[in-house]
Amino acid sequence: MKLFLIPTPLADDTSADVLSAQVSESVKNLDVFFAENLRTARRFISGLKLGKVIDTLTFYDLNKETPEAETLAQLKALLKEGKNAGVLSEAGCPGVADPGATAVKIAHQLNIEVVPLVGPSSLLLALMASGLNGQSFVFHGYLPIERAQRIKTIKYLEKEAMSRKQTQLFIETPYRNNQVMEDLLIHCEPTTRLCVACNLTASDGFVKTLFVKDWKNKTYDLHRKPTVFLIG
């Protein structure tokens, strides 16, 4: 048995631009999928126009609420049947800032071969385009929701970036992006470099790295747009 890690687009209508032929070929040969969002997964597979009948496919939920024991039982059953399966993220690469990592961990425990496929990763694309240190970096996931704790975390990440010469990456729920940006500009040092990578691969996407003091003179709106923040 093999478990294929299938990347999905970061932005709508970009599959042809960001996915390799290997992705389509792998999906074409699979009938079982673990998916973070079943509706998105079905739409993604339909959009590849492979001639697959969606209702004949098997989908298993694999999100942050899915019990690990449930995924373990499902993979054990597939292993016994000798069926290959795929893991689909909501967007980007499975297993990276993604609940798909649970299936991958279990696959290794069961000695199932894991096959990662090439595709877009917002974190890697942001780092590549930031001009910040790509030799030493840390991804911290989401910042705290409570503002006082978020500000404390921002100051800590800035200190880590300066003392370790290490790029600090993090994300936020898109509808809180503007609040996070505001906190960064208020509480970071003027000469700290801040990169904002917004809506990557979309037609209106951009990556911009400036000193905090220079960001204060810019007009931006990150509301509801997937964004990666980097401090360096």
C-alpha cells in the first residue's frame, strides 16, 4: 500500500499553473482519499476533469477534530485490502501546517509507503520570495487569539529573529490579518524587517518585505486573504 500526499492549489482556478502532471495521474489512479474538507476535496477532483465519478469514491474526514484512532482504523483496513489512498489538504501541501500529518505519522507506524507529490506551499513560497534568511527559519503556526498574548508573542518572535538571525514565520485566520498587521507595526522595532506574503499564486497576490517603519507609510488590506507573515 502507498499513501500519496496530494497538493492542492492555494488560489482558485490555478491548478493548471501550479500542479504537475504527476498530481493528476496519481489522483486518476486513486479511489480513496483522506481530506481536511470533503466539499473542497470533491470540487478539486472534479476540477481536474479526469472523468472520475465522485460518488464512486471513498472520502474519510481528516481534520483537527478527527480522532487519531479513527484514522488508524481506516488505514489498517486499507492496508489489509492493499488499497492505495491519497491525502488532500484544504490548500497547499498535506502534512505541513495541516492535519494530514496525523495520517502520515500513522502510515509510518504501519510501514505504509508515503509518497509526497510536488505542489505549492505558501510557507516555502513566502520564504523564497522574502529575501530573509532561508538557511535558518521557524514556522510557528497561528498566533494567540487574545490580543495581549498575541503582542507578547510578537515581541518574543522579534527577539528570536534578531538574536538568532533566524526568520520567524507565522499565519493568522484571514479575517484577523489586519489586526495582526496593526500589532506588528505598533509593537515591533522600526528597523525590523517584516515580509507580508498575501494571496500567493492568485492574480492579486503579492510578497513585500520592508522595514516596519516603511510599512507604516503603506496602504494595505489583508482582510480575508490568506497571508504568511515573516519577521527577520
